[in-house]
Amino acid sequence: MSEHPKFHLPVMLPVRPVATSTACLVATLSSRWGLLAILSGLALCLGLEQAWAQQDMAAFSIWEAIVKWTPLIFWGTGQGLGGFVLNIWVSVLAMTIGTCLGLMLGIGQVSPHRVLRWPSWAVTQLFRNSPWLVLLFYFMMLLPYEIRILGFSVPFSGWFKATVALSLPVMANISEIVRGAILSIPTGQWESAESLALTRRQTMWRIILPQCVKRMIPPWMNWYCILVMSTPLISILGVQDAMTLTQDALAAEGRMELLIPFYLWLMLWFFAYTYPIARWTRRLESRFAVKL
């Protein structure tokens, strides 16, 4: 028989004893580098804790400044209208004036008489394509500070001039909304009114315009929101609105870290005012929707 080749089996060496975790900790502490690492870790933790404390104090200081200046920015100084309330008042008054004038211009644009149609179209295009800021400066310089009528002086404050200036582009855009809504009514409505022997004025106010309401509400509300967002432009003219008072508060504090929080806080006010209007507009659309 042939002999089998001889194989050398591996020999297992004895296992080196492994130090326990307690022994490793003692060895680390006993070495200089380990002690230095522990001290560095403690210093880092203390530094982070102090930084977090400073950030908490800074955040608290920012909120404290916001709370302190919020009444002034919202109500103003108490001497007449001012602050965010003035922005809302200017937007409501300008929208009211612009809507009334725009309704007349819109009806004039669809008038069969050229004497009314062409001037209405020209005024609409003029103020519709004019920059709002230019109109603000123009009317601020054009209108006097006061006029005398029968011995009585009627003052023209800065916010009133700004209201008149803002109402003009609103008037032009409302005029286009009214014109488009009137032209969207089917011609059968006009023919039916004519068959009932109604005059054009009666047809417009009793038949056509009531049907235009549901068509005009969404763009009308949209333009009101645009107008509200544009009211901070009046701060350039020195009117004591929310933007002007916010800038005064920042100048009084003299802290750059308050710049973003203050303007963000003011932006949230405008959002909180306009967003419910947008939701209400959707409800009105559903309410006035025509079900065929």
C-alpha cells in the first residue's frame, strides 16, 4: 500500500488575555494623551452648552423686542390713524373709490356712443399702464396740503393723497373687469330685454350687471389682495404706516439681527389678513355658481 502524505496540522497559539473595559479606562486615564482627550471633551461640552444658552437668550431677546414694538406697528402712535390699521383703511377706501369709478368706466367702454366709449377707454389704458409708485409721487406733489372752501380749510393729509393715487390703477383694472364681464353675457340676454321693450339703461342695471356679479367677484377680490400688498408703498412718501413704523423700530433698536424677524412678523400680518379673503372668495364662487 502506498503511504499517505503527511500533513502538518496548524497549532493554535494561546489566546492573549484581553483587558476589561475598566482596565482600559484606567489605562487611558493614566496616560497623558488620554487625560488630554478627556479634558478637551469636557471643554467642548461646556462650550456647546454656553453657545446654546446664548442662542436661547438671543431668541428670547428678539421675541421681547417684537412684543415691545408690536402695539406701535399695529396701531401707530395714537395721533390719528397709523400702523397696520392705516394700511387696511387705505386699502378699503382706495378699493371703494376705485370700484365705483371703475364701474362707470367699464360701462362707458361698452357704450354705443363714441363720446363715452373712447374717453373711457383712454382713461382706462392710461392708469392701467402707469406705475403705481409714479402715481404716488405725482399726486403727492400735485395735490395741495389744504384747500379753503367758503372760509373753511380742508386738509389733505399724506395718507389721503396716497389713497387717491392708489385708487386710480384700481379703477382702471376694475373697468377692464366690468367690460369683460359685460361682454361675456350672451347676446340672447340683450335680445330678450329688447323684446320686453326695456331701455338700454334698464337692461344694463336689471339684467346684465346682476349676471356679471359672479364673474366679477374673483378678479375683484384678487385685485383687493394686490392692493393690500401694495399699501406699504405709501411708506416712501412718509406716511406712518406699518412699514414706516417697522423701520423706526429697527432704527431705535439698532440691532441687525432684528431685521429679518421684524419684516417676517409684518409679512405674517398681511398674510393673515389676505388669506381668509382668498378662502371667502372660493366660497362666494361656489355660492354664485350657475348650475345648468
